Amino acid sequence: MQRENWTSKLGFILAASGSAIGLGNIWRFPFVAGTNGGAIFLFIYLVAIIFIGYPVLISEMTIGRKTERNPVGAFKKLAPDTPWWLVGALGVIAGFVILSYYSVVAGWGLFYMLESVTGLAPGTDFADLFVGHISSTYSPLFWHFVFMFLTVSVIGAGVVNGIQRVVKVLMPILFVLLVVLIFRSLTLEGAGAGLEFYLSPDFSQISLQTFNDAISQAFFTLSLGMGAMITYGSYLSQDESITDSAGYVLGFDTGIAVLSGFAIFPAVFAFGLDPAAGPGLTFITLPAVFSQMPLGGFFGFLFFALLSIAALTSAISLLEVVVAYLVDEFEYPRKKTSYIIGFIIFLVGIPPLLGYSALSDFSFLGMDVLDTYDWIANFILLPTGGMLTAIFIGHYWGTDKAVEEANRNSMKVKVGNIYSLLIKYVVPVAIFVIMALTIYQTVTG
Ligand code: PHE
Ligand code: NA
């Protein structure tokens, strides 16, 4: 069977941006920035995006387009009879782990979307509401199932009829929703303190944790280190340019993350709430904000619709990595495979889901099950995958070949020596040093 291609460059840019823009931008970025001092995190995060994220993004898309394979097949094709394919396999495993808890969080978003219509009354205790929801069993399970079902339906329909069709509708809606929310947030009285927190860096707040969180967030947000961009790149027509498209994806993803900070921090400060609330920022602090503003239910609905849409267009890329692997390598039928794998991932998501009630005694380095999944994915799997991909290109396949392939058909942007230098030395060394220091700190601290 002929392998599918995106029908246009725009189709590819939207799909890859849809993968990139997700819970990472709207849920994770603001809360990680909030717990790391705001502006200073934003600064280090941008450095990580440019010097680590960008070269790895180009590399993954290049490997994909060159080989026209899923991550495992791609490494097998470029490095036959070597163990390099294990890097791809690590990515497929990461796809399972990430999607399973990603869908649980996205399910909370769906719940809050409906809750906004009826339940964000002033005076509600939103911490109680949130904890009550996540530590119950059936409601989160139901929404997790609904979200996985939506994801599976898109992937089952195929690359063009599923993924591309859905992102073309949803990505513009997402953008409009965000603009409305930013306008609302910035026009609240007292918004200035939020801007100050977000934009004026306090350098005394830098620690190893800041770098660690910034690098992990850079990988997660750009969908790197697990082969999603290899897979999406593999559907890019040979006539299109990688470097021209990658810039848009990087720009959109970074733009949306920065913008969601503008939607969230001014509002949080305007109501005198804590920006360092952690993962609850989206689900406790923001509902409290909405409950206090005029038409809050409406804006709450818009916000959680935005979150759910962003999550869906990312979840499909996570599932696509696993499905593409099984379809390419074993010639399994696409639709059936999507449903079966989707169901298995639904099951893998049950421990983090029950982690707040039935498994509430569970603790790993002081984290609950969902945080543990997130930690394994973001601090171990993605940076390791990214580091190995950089080493593969820099020291096995060769940056000359990568540069030539990445620049093919490029009209605007071309990469060269700086890219090569970053991939060969900067990316692997930076990741290695920061991981080693963190492990050292965890063990000794
Ligand atoms: N980039 C997505 C986000 O920011 C998450 C993701 C990670 C998607 C890895 C695919 C692969 O939410
Ligand atoms: Na993202």
C-alpha cells in the first residue's frame, strides 16, 4: 500500500503544531513557570527551546522524511544491523506512558468544560471540587474513556482523513479562543502584578531545578525525544522543505505557551491567588478566577474547551507513533490496531487515575502515581531519547547528510554549521550534565 502523505505543506505544519501545542503549553508550562519564579523560568526555557529544542526538532523531522518510516523502522533503515533501533523503541514505549496519563488530565479538562457551564459559583471551594473529582472513581474514568475514544477515532480514520482534517478545523479555533482569554485577563483590574511576575526576571531564583524543568519542558512541549516528529515527518512529501516548516512549528508552540502565560498570570494576580500552586494551577486556581469574574462560566467554558482541543491534537500524535510502528513493521490493519492499542493505553492510564483514591498510599520520591508517570516520561525518557537522537545524527549518521536532507527544497531557512555544532556537542553534553547532576542531587539529597 502507498504510504500516506500530508496533502500540503500547511497540512504538515498544522499537524505538527497540533502535536506540539497541547497540555504542555496550557497546563504544564504555566504551572512549571509559576513554581520556578515566573520570568526567570521563561528566560531559561526560551534558551532551551532555541539551542536544544530547535536542532532536535529539525533532526527528528529529517530522520522521518528521509526514511518514511515510524521511529523503529527509521533507525533500522539508517543504521541496519545495529542496536540504534532501540532509540525508536524507547519512543514507542514513551508514547504508551505519556498518552496514558495525558488522557487522564485531558479528561479532567473535559469534566471542567461541562462544570464551567453550571458549577463555577462564587464561594465554591475549588480545591475541594478538584480533589473530590480526581479522588472519585467513575467520573474521571468516564472522561478518560471519552478522551481516549476521541483520540482513537481520529487515528483510526488515517493520516489525511483523520489527523489532517481534524487539525485544520481545531487549530484556528484554538487560536481564537486564546486571544479572547488573553484580552479578558489583561483587562482585569490588578493585572499588572501578574505581568511583573511573568516578565521581570529575578536571577537569584535560578537553581539546578530551573534548568532541569526548562529542558524537560522544551522536549515535552515540542513533542521531542520519542519519535512523534519522526513519525509526522515521515508523512511529509519529498518535495517540501523541513527547515521552512520546522520554524513555524517552533514559533507557534512557543508563542502559544508564552501567550497562555499572558492569559493566566494577570488573572491569577488580579484575584490575589498563588502562581506557584503547581499542577492545580489550571484546575483549582483558574476556576476560582473564573468564578469571580463577570460571565466567568462562559470564559471558563472557553478556557477548558481550548485545553481539550489542544490536548486532542497532541494525543493523536502520541497514539500515531505506536500505531505507525505496528502498521509499518507488522502490516497490521490501521483501524483495528488503533482501537486495540487505544484500549490498552486506556488501561495503562488507570493506575494514575486511581492514584488519588485507591492507590493513595503510593509514593515514589514523594510523588503520586500520575506525577511518577510524568517524571519518568519527562525527566528520563524524553531527554534520553533526545540525547541519543543527537548522538546518532552527530556521531553515527553524520551531520553533513542531515544538513543536506534538512535543507532540501528550502526557500527561506537553511541550517549549517551552527546546527551541526549544537547537535554534535551542545545538546548531548547539556542533557548529560544536567541529568547526571540531578541524579547526584536526588541520591545525595
Ligand atoms: N507536545 C505536547 C504538549 O505540549 C505533548 C507531547 C509530547 C505530544 C510528546 C507528543 C509527543 O502537550
Ligand atoms: Na507544546
